[in-house]
Amino acid sequence: MALGCGPAVPAQPPYALLGQSAPDFALHAAVGGNARLSEHRGEVVVVSFWSSRCTPCRTQLAALNRSLTTYHSAGLAMFGIGVDDDPAQAREFARSASVSFALLLDPAKGVSRSYQVDNLPMTVLIDRSGTVRTVLRDYSPESEQLYLQQLRALLNE
Amino acid sequence: MPQMTRAMSPADAAPWRAAPAALLAPLLAGVLLAALPITARGAPPAGPDATTPAAAASAPAPPGEAPAASAEADAPLATPPAAAESSPDTRGLDQEIQELKKDVVDLNKDLFILEEELLFPANTQVAVFLSVNVGQFFGLDSVQLKIDRKEVINYLYTPREVEALLKGGVQRLYLGNLKVGGHELVAFFNGKGPNERAYKRGASLRFEKGVGAKYLELKIDDRQRKLQPEFEIKDWE
């Protein structure tokens, strides 16, 4: 799987999973316990795909962590999924990222494939019924604003 | 006839997810059939035109929307007063639709049970369960299950699942089919042993599959004397 890192490609194909049920996953965490998506049905779930080689990913994870601090009590759950081939490298990145949500490891890239990750960072917003509602395929101040708007809308549903 | 289309839409009539279209079709046809006599009862005695399909078709629409299309089509039938008079009937129709929806939900449940019985019939069914007792010397992370040297499941446990198992829960880890005869089950348990060290152990069992369903249990227990976890596969006779 070729994973680009950086600004979004101008003409991206529509995300096929929009409006579909989010594929379930269970992954090891870089630090802490394992996580399974289906355990968080009833919560708004943010899944962000990252890599240790992706510079904007670190900035985005910090921004996501801020939103989690604000909206956690409203029923927000968050996972970061690392797509590095080398788990040791991903673990090192995870330790240095210092975020309060689980950073999971997907060295086999099974979950990344099921979520059709074609750019990094990529963030998927899943509503309380487990449906994929929004995807953000880059990170910028504009996309962060859009993310917060969409997140508030989902939390209010 | 847009009203009829709305009344017949599976999205309206069956919001539940997995009811097959083949199952819904006769039930929705039942809604239509149920609607016909009600319409005939609710319509004024306006002669033979009152029982025409066009007049009948206008009845299932919600109150307030019904006259729109039918009034244009059947103006001589004086439908507006008829629509006003038929509102109790449409309420009755709503009730019938709700009852039919409930029936479809019940049928859907029965269908799931039937599906399981068909996919895993008792004469070939094999179910493997997992239970954890105490868990002082072993923190469960994942279980890999092989039957006849073929991996059938590799299950990763979350802290919540482990907690549920430690509280006495029993998990159905695998449900499948096997032919009658001798088989071998191998289970690999991954986790953390004493002193938080990575710990991997295996257990195997040769068992005979008879004509009835086969139930096996993977048991993780603590052996206090050896200060070690113990892994056992139990064959439920």
C-alpha cells in the first residue's frame, strides 16, 4: 500500500466508506491495553491514522488530544492507528507523542486497508450508531475547523 | 402514485437492517391487501368508482397528503370529504402497519435462529468456549485456535473483555462445523505471566466428534502450588 504523507492530493476520489458501517477492529496498543472499536458503540469515535515518518501527524495528534480533553465527557472516544512497518519505531513515536488516547499498532495494515487509507494523516469520524460520517484526508487549520464543526454536530445528535 | 410508493417503501416499512427482501415482500404485500378493504369501508357510497384501484390506492397515504394526487385524478368522486371521514381508518391502518412491523421483527429474529441452525447443524456443530479463573499469574492478551492444523480464529482481548471473563463470564470463542470422526484442537494462549513477562503456552486435545453437537472449553486457571497458570481443554460430554 502506498501511503502519501503531506498535503492532500487535489482530486481525491470520494471515500467509499461514507455512510457505511465502520469496519470493526481489535489492535494492540503501543502503550497500554488492546482496543476494539465495537466496544465503543454509542460513543462518537475518532480514528486517526498516523505514521512515525509523517510530520503533520504529530501536530494533528496533539490537536485531536485537545479536542478529546474538551469533549470526552460528551461521549467522545479516540484512537490513533499507526501504520508503520516497524512496531518498535511506532512505539517510540507513541511514547514521545504524549497523548491521552490509545495509539494502536497496525503493522500488518489490515485495518488501514479496510479503511482505505490513501493519505496521512487521515481522520475518520464515526457516529454513535457506528456509521462512518466524515473523513479528513489532510491536516491544516481549515481542516481542523471542519473537524471541530463535524465533531460537535455528531456529539449533538 | 407517489403516496403508494411511499407506503410500500421498505425503508419506511422496515427500518431494521437485516430483513431479507424476499421476506419483506409478502408482508408488504399484506399491508397493501390490508389497505384495500379499509379503503373500501372508509370511502363514501359513491357508486362503483369508489372501489376502483385508483380510489383504493389513495387511502394508504398519510392524512393530509392523500387528497393531493387522487383529487386531481378522481375529481368527480368528491374525495376531500371522503379523506376527512377516513382519518380514523388511516389511524387503524397505521396500527396495522405497526403490528406488521413487529411481526417482521419477530420473523427476522426467527430467521437468525434458523440461519444459525442451518449453518451450524447439530450433527456437525463444534463450539469452543473460554473461561478464566482467578488470573493472578496470567494476563490474557490473545488466543489462537487451530483445528486439524488449520487456524480458525485468532482473538485479541481488550481489558474490558478480560475483566468480564475474570468476573465469571464464559465466551463462545468459536462456532463451526466438523465432520464425524477424530480431530485435534490446539490452542495457543498469549499474555503476560508472572513479573509482567511475555508468556505463551499451548494446549492440545484430540477429540472424537460424534453425531451430536460438540462443546469444548478452554480453561485458564491458577496453580497456586507452582505459582504458574494452568491451561486445560475440557471436553463437555
